[in-house]
Amino acid sequence: GKKDGATANDFVAVLTRELRVPREKIGRIELREAYSLIEIPAQEAEKLAAALNGTTVRRKRVTARVDRGPTRGGKAVRR
């Protein structure tokens, strides 16, 4: 996230150089204070999250997981 000094370009570099993700598959990147959200194709999300785990961005180890959206009572909320 922002507090660690990460930028969208840092994430694009890791995804394209280390994980060999084509640039056109990387969607919007949102940098929040304590975390970041990266849009990627849903069918590749689990695989890429697993590959991204343990990589480093700005000397910080990445912990990646697939965002399943807002939940209520353990069930996804559909709107």
C-alpha cells in the first residue's frame, strides 16, 4: 500500500517481469493506505495470487489473495 511507498508501476513491473503477465491483462490498480488492489482476469486470479505471494515490492514481502468482494454473514453480497 501507500504507506510502504509502493506505486502502480512497482506492481506492473513485478507482474510483467517476474510473473510474465502480459501488460494488457493488468487492469486498474488501486493503492490504498495499507494494501493495494489489482484487477486481473478472474480465471487467472488464484494462480497469479499464489505466484505473487512471497515476491517483494519496495523491499516488502507481498501477501496476495483474491478479493471476493463484500461479504455478509460469510456469504457474498450480490448487487
